[in-house]
Amino acid sequence: MRDSFWLLRPPYTLFVAGMFILFLAVLYTYTGKAWIRFHGWVYRAKEPKRYWLEVAAYYVGGVFLIGIFLYEVRAFSN
């Protein structure tokens, strides 16, 4: 029988975290506001540079984690 918590084991945690961060990036892009740690909400209309830097960081972080996941899965398959 397959373990029901297989997604919580490495390297699948990288994929789950990357998808969650990408989800947040898409959500922040859609709503026009982003949560910045230790600062609070930043709105696209009020502070566009800070907003887009934060959203871009979420996109890059999510893609980076998924890329590491794909590299690890490829390494394990050989």
C-alpha cells in the first residue's frame, strides 16, 4: 500500500512549496496587493516599484524551487 504522505517527503516538499509560492504570486498579481514581511501590505497603485519587486521575487522563488525539484527527481531516476 502506498504511503499517503509521500508528498511531504523530500524532494516532493520542494515541489509543493514552489507551487504554493507560485500560487501566491498569481494571487498577488490578480489582487494588486502583496504582503511584504515585516512591512505589511503593499499596493500596486501606491508603491508600484516595491510591489513588482516583491511579486517578481515570488515568481522567481517558485520557479527556482520547482527547478530544484526537477533536478533532484532526474538525479534520483538514474
